[in-house]
Amino acid sequence: MNYLKTMIKNISNLIMSITQNDMVYVCRMFAHEEELPEKLKKEHPFYKG
Amino acid sequence: MKYIENYLVNLFTLESHTQTERLKIEYGIKLLVSEVGRLFIVYSIALLLGCLLEVMITHIAFYVLRQVCFGFHFQTSRQCLIGSILLFPILCKLTTYIKIDGTLLSILTLLSLLLVVYLAPQGTKKHSILNTAHRDYLKKKIYKRAIILYGIYLLLPSTLLPFITLGILLELFMLLLEIYNQKKETILYELS
């Protein structure tokens, strides 16, 4: 059970790091109609204003 | 698809996650689910056409540049799927029939890579380049990736080289298409 929880946590972190990485490049890899949510835009390292 | 997305979001969202982290997971899963489906279709067609390795090489060369160079993007996932099928498995299959001189291919690769480096990055309306710092960051990445890609090109066996060139040419095409779209919009805006 503990192993399963750790695995879910690790996958969760991996998904977050994929989003983080994608955000740095402003979603060029994947997004089409999906626009980055406003709140996440503010997390972008180059976002200003 | 929506059901799978919701299931995965619930599975990977933990109580300890903040709201921003929840948004990141939701967004990440949405992208992954749509991309996995597309990759499955594109690679199934590649497998049927017998050009799996060729498509993989073209894809890698294209995405290494694509991630930092940006360029034209299809408006919807469906358009992107059709575009991906035409530009990857079908074009790769057609490329296998073309015989091109090694020296000429090296020159073509170098020239197209130089053009990509010169023209990129090209943001789109929906996903623009945010500011000068962002542009500089991408430009540095583009230089590094272009050098690495050409290094790999020089090391690969000659049978696979046309597919690296194809990946670079596809990215160049995306950049030119985006520049053309932007110019067209500027002209239309000035006329109105």
C-alpha cells in the first residue's frame, strides 16, 4: 500500500514537472486549443504584468 | 477521453497539493492524454507503412527544434492529427523513395538549420514569446540544440540522414508558415 502511495506521489510530481517544463516553453510542444490557465501563466518564469 | 482525464486527475491529485499544483496536474494530464492518443495513431500508421524508425528519427529532430523554435500550430487537435499523419508517416514513406547525393544533403541540412536558427523563435497569437528575457532564453537553447543536432547528423549512418534533414525542413516550414500568417494579418490590419 505504501509502495502504491509513493508511486502515485512520484507520478504526480512527474506530471507537475512536465507542466512546469512545458510552461517554460509556453506550451509549444503540446497545446493546441488548450490555453495555459491564467493562474499558471503567473507561474511562468518569464511572465511579467 | 474526458472520463479518462477526470479519473487520472482524481488519482494523481493528493490532499497535500496546493491549488496551483492541482491546476498543474490537471493541465499536464489533459496534454498527456491528448498527446498519447495522437502518438498512438501516428505510430500505428507508421508501423503499417513500414517506416517506424524513419518516423521516430524525423519526429525527434523536429521536436528537438520545435520545443524552442515554436512556429505554426494547428488550431485544433483534430487538424494537428491530420497534419501529423501527412507530415510524418506519409512524408517519411515518400522520402524513402528519394535518392539524394550525400554532399548535397549535408549542404541542405546545414543551410536549413542556419535558417531555422536565424528565423526562430516565432511565437503565435495564442502562445506568444512573453518578453526579451524569454526570447533570449529560447535563442540560447536554439543555438545549443542546432549544434547538437548537426553533431548527431554527422555521426549517423547515411541511410538515416535524410530523416534528420526532413525533421529540420518541417520545422523550417512551420516557422515560414507562421511568419507568412503574421505578415498577412499585419497587411489585413493595415488595410482595414
